[in-house]
Amino acid sequence: MEQRAVTLLQVQTILNGTNVPEVRINDLEAILNMRDAWKYLLSTVNEPVIFEYWCKLNEYIARNEALEWGKLRTGSVGISDTDYEPPVPDKDKTVAELEAILTDEDASTTDKALAAFAWGARGQFFWDGNKRTSLMLANKILILGGAGIMTITDKYMEQFNGLLLDFYNTGESENLKKSLYDNAIQGITV
């Protein structure tokens, strides 16, 4: 989880139910929100990915962090270090775009997951938690299709952030998706 001053050992300790005094409350809450989002995803692993499911993922992830969670944002947002301003989402257009990604007959499960991640991250459809929600959406697609999981490790975080910033600025996702494919997906390629 980027921009969180928490070590892996501290995360493991928190998830085991032990208090870690050095961890800030908002970092603790974000960790517990991700835990709950994973529990939800794994308990609903066979449910189809639809707009409402995606919103539910954000509801878990951004709980108590955003103006609203689990609902498309209704105002403008900015992205640090870029001039790109994502448009305020239109629900009908957003639903159609998500459906187009999920039903692309020419795309593999992995391609759909990478496309969904890129689309969600750049679209900034929610007030907060967009990259985390997009990562969970990609993982839902991967798991549902038996194609592994995606996680960005510390080793590749700086590269990922640079490629993501380039993607925000240009709208060109190929370099970002290739890096994620090469460095972030563990499991079977389908």
C-alpha cells in the first residue's frame, strides 16, 4: 500500500489482532479496509463482476477515508504531479466502459484484468481508493478466470509509480500494462 509508513511485519501484526502503537490511525484503518475487501472478494469469488460489485469493493476499501465510498464521485479531483484532470464520471458511460472491458472476446483474462486496472486508476471514478479498488477489481478478474493474482511489490513500486504517472499524462497504457504483466502477476497466464 503506497504512501503508508507501515512495514510488512507491522501489517502482519495488525492482521493478527495485535496493536502496533507506532502505526497511525489512518494507516491502520486502510490496512483493515484492505483486509475486509479481500475477505469480501474471496467470499464472493464466484459472483460475476458487475458495476455494483466494483462499487462494493470501493465501499470496503475507502470506508471512512473519502467523502463517500462505494459511489461514483460527483465532483472534480486532481492527481498529484500531473496536469491530467479526470472528468466527473457519468454512470451510464462508466457501466458501458466496464462492460466493454469485461466482455472483450479478443482479450485474455489477464488482458482484461490489466485493462480494468488501467481504466479504473486513470478514471479516478471514486473520491478515494481508486488504485486500490482497481487493483482489487483486477484481482477479482484474475481469480475468477483462474489466472493468478496481481500485487505490486516494493521492488517495483518506484517503476510502477513512474509508469502510472506517464499513463496519467499520456493516456497510453501499454508500458504500464507490460510492466504489471512482467512484474506484478503471479500465477497462471490465461
